[in-house]
Amino acid sequence: MTGISLYSRVIISLAKFMDINCSSQHKISMAKLFFQIYRYGYIDNKNSQDLQNILLQESVTQEEKIYVDRILYAVRQGWVRIVKNF
């Protein structure tokens, strides 16, 4: 996975863990996704796929990287859970 940032690798690994198809056409802003995740306290398949789609774009802004850092920090602290929808 050369040329892919650490953020992208983390989300891709998360998507593979959750068996998510990467071909979603749904577009959501990173800010909206961030607040959705914090509001409900979990990352589900759809949130994970949206994160992956945002991070696989050609250019990821510094603001988007900050949002991802905050989400990962919240997961590590136990404030946000990762759930697998069936």
C-alpha cells in the first residue's frame, strides 16, 4: 500500500474487518460524518464506508485529517464504539 496515508490504511483495514464494499456512490461531508459519529456514539458499516470514501479521494484536507484523528482517539478512549451491522 505505498502512497496511501496512515489515515487511509486505518480506514481500509477497518472496512476489510467489517466486510464493506468500497463502491458506494453516497457523498457526505467529513464534518457531517464526524458529528453523526459523535452524536450516536458508534461507527457502523455505513459510517465506515463513508470515511473510507472520503479518505480515498485524491486530496484529503488538513481539516479532514484532524476529524479522523479525533474519531480514532474517541474509539481508543471508548467514547465511540465500532459496530458490525448484519
